[in-house]
Amino acid sequence: MKMTIGDFLLDRLSQIGIKDILGVPGDYNLQFLIQTERRNDIKFVGTRNELNGAYAADGYARLNGISALLTTYGVGDLSAINGIAGAYAEYVPIVCITGAPPLNSMYRRRSLHHTTAEGNFEDVMSCYRPFTVAQARITPQNAVEEIDRVLRACVRKKRPVYLQIPSDITFFEIDVYNEKLSLRQQTSDLQQLNAVVESIEEKLAKAENPSALLGMALDRFGLRDLSQSMIENLQIPFATLSAAQCVLDGDHPQWIGGYSGCSSSDTVKAAIEQSDCLFGLNVKFTDSNSSYFTQHVPENMINIRPFRTIIGHEVYEGVSAIELLERLSKITPPKKYKNWQSSSPKGKEVWKPVKDEKLIQNRFWQRVESFIKPHDVVVTEAGTSMRGVKILDMPSGITIISQPLWLSIGYSLPALFGSLMAKPDRRQVIFIGDGSFQLTAQEVSSFFEHDLKPIIFLINNRGYTIERAIMGFHSKYNDVPNWNYLQLFDAFSDGKEFFYRQVNTEEEFENALNDADQVAGQELCLIEVMFDPLDIPKAVQSSANMVAAFNYGPRGLKELDKNIDD
């Protein structure tokens, strides 16, 4: 059958579950946008700039499973690339589409705007290659094969891909197959799968204290439920790296806590580091999730990756994690293993505000813990917010959106916009510092434009507190100007109602939370929390000391001590 190239791509995007294309119009993508406007199954959603669009696409994909970003050539591509690199690092599938210059102009190497005027039309593609798992420039001759190839790679590898659509070809008609895109995953080599299962059963038979450690992107690879089934079938304890917080319910009786090398609790360290049969579920240790490489996991850990399994020095290629976990969820455990200490119910005191008492960070996070409700989406920014959320005991059904590896400040606000576009019916809460907020603040207007109603905790400590803790307690470079956030939201809201409170004391904070609970879901809620710039929780300072020691060595630590003394 005949179909235009633009409609064929839009059909394919719709088939893989994309309902919104995020991004920014530009003169090379307008014809494709005209085609998008004519459809009912997919729409374009503009963001305030391309970097915000990439962050928003990241947030959208984390809840929807996949997303799409549209930019224009050169200026748009390169504005978005930081967000795409972060998605690549954290296994977030985004289909990056750029409106490229006319195909005939590229063939003739013409000097065009949005280029370096040297006739080089490979430079932008070269920039995207390290941060995408497939790339293509679409022509009428290759459109069907290349679009399908690139989209399959995005779905299977859970990382961004990049498509250039020359501006003059989107309405060209091509011959297409009258069938949907096949996304069937490659199954295991049966001999390899059997060998892995046999090896694991032998280890389990000898083990006395097996356990599991959950790593990156389990939800995006479809491994969340199967990981839980395996853990429950074997009746073993499990811990989580930072990227896996709340991938399984935080109140699961077999969860013992977060693992981060030397910063872990004694219970978690013993269960993971002394395990004689440790299952690693897509585990990758980095500086930030291991307290700077202080992990001591068994060398013969069973590291189950999406498409291979590694046991010690033995690598089993061609093994699907989905099939392996299915098998492990059904085997009969060879014995009953030792009991473990659950992390659940600690009998914490009920939080009561102290009249006229200045609100401090530690007390803020204690109260926030009970504000979060089952099935909330919790979005956190790099810095004190991410570390604050990390220590909370979460109810069931929570989804956490953050960038524990890439750690790009300003990410969380546009990511919240994307996640709200993907799942507007879920209550979504964000914790963001004023320094990070000021990087991407324009996206607040998108919440009002699309009638979205998040709860925003804006932590106003007049600067980059996490960086003060690392080095430069009193340095001017860690300061940011104080904005009038109420007036800023007034300007962005275009007259729409929203809830606002600025809080300084514990009593004001308690009243603000109770009032926000009454209007949440009806209005956007902004709670501006005023902290002293040097109000730094001990856990944050401890983490910052590790960063300073690793990044700057002994001289850096002496400088840090001098700053603290001053």
C-alpha cells in the first residue's frame, strides 16, 4: 500500500505506544508537524526549549515505556543532546526525530543556516552516535527498513535512537507493508539457558545465606515483576542500589534496605557482602551508588543482565533475563534459608510541629515521609533532594523518577512535565532546590498550559547546598539570586489558580501540608520551603566528604576542613 513517509513514521510511533511527541518547532520540521496535526492518535506537545524537551521525554518514557522528541537540525539537536546523553546512561528509550535540511541540499553540500556552512552534514549525526543505539538519515529509498530497524533498537535496548527526516520528503509516498511493526524479543539459546539454570541450582544447593541486589532499569526491561517472583519463590532477602529504589515496594517484607558500599547499614552489608549466593539484577557499580567504590560483593555474584548472565568469570551469552527469571520463579528451592531482619515497621514517633521552631532539613524530611501516599510518583533533583528521598520509608506502588547516574541539575522539573503528560491521573510530587529550579524554570508554564497539577516542594536555600558541602561553604560561586517565586508562578500561570505557601517554621509547614492535601488534584501546589544555606543534614555532608576526597584528594580535604572551620 502507498503511504507518505511522515505518516508511516507516525503510524509506527503510535504502534509502539507513543501518544505525544515532545519538542520544539523549527523550520526544518514544520511539514512533519503539519502531518502530526492531522491525526487523532498522536499529537505534538511543545516545550519551552529543546533541553527541557529532552528531559521531558525522559520523564515521559519512564512512566509510559517509550517517548519521542522532535527538534530541528543543528541548533535543536545540540541543545537537546545533554538530556539524550542522560537517557542513554540511564536506559531510557527516546525516539529522537530531527527535521533535517532538504535532501537535495545535503547531497549538494550547500552552505545552509543551522550548519557550519562547510557542507558537512555528518557532524550532528556524529555527535549523536555515542549517545544513541541506532541512527539513520531517512530517504524515500530506505524509509521503511530504516525506520523499523531504528525503532526496534529503541524498544529492545531501552536507549535513545536518532532519526533525521529531511524537510522535503515527509509528504513523499512510498510502498509500505500492511502489517504492524514486529517487536518480538529474541529468545534464549536453550542450551545456554539450561546451563545457567543448572549452575544456579548447584550454587543454591550449597548456599546458606543467598540474597539479591537490584540494579538499573529493571522496570524498563520488563524485569520488575519477574524479579519479585524469583525473590519470593526462593524466599531470600533483597537490597537495592539507588537506581532501583521502590522498583519493588518499599514495604515488601523481604526488602532489607538500600546498599551503597560502606554507607550501608550493618544488616544490609552482611546480607549482601557475606552472601554465598548473591543474585545481581542488572547491577552496575558507579562512584555514586557504591560510596566511591567501597562495595565488597562476592566475586562469583550471579549478575543477570537483560541479554546475558555473568557468574564470576563465566559469561553466558544469548540468555534472556525474562526467560531466566521465569525459570527461577518456578524452581523448587533446595532448602529453607536463614531468616533475615526485615527493614519494615520501625515504630517511628508521630511528627508534631514545635511552635515557632525554625524548620530544618532533617525535620522536613521526617514530616515529608508521611505526606507521600501509596502510588504517588516522586520526582527528585540531584543534590539534597535526591539524598533526602533516598532515606525515606516509602509506601507501596511508588514510582521514583531521578537521575542517580547522570545527575544533570535542572533535569527534574521538565521530567515532571513529561511524566505528568504520560500519566496525568497519578498524584505527582517533586522535590527541587532553587539552584536547579532556576536552570529550567520556563517549563512551569507548560504545567498551566496543559492543566497539570503537581505538588512542588521548592527548597529555597539560596544556592547549591550540595556543592557547598563538597567545597566552598561560604564561596560566592555557590550562591544563586533569590527570586520572587510567587510572582514568577503568577506570570507563568496566565491567570489560572494555584496554591502557594512559603514556610519558615514547623507550624507553618504542617499547616501548608494539611491545606495542600485539601486542594491537591484541583490546583497546582507550590510550597516554598525556606532553609538556611548551611543547613546540611549529616548524611549529605558525609556523602559530600566522599566526593571531595575522591575528586580533589588530600589537598581538597584540607581545603574543605578550612572552609568548615571558617
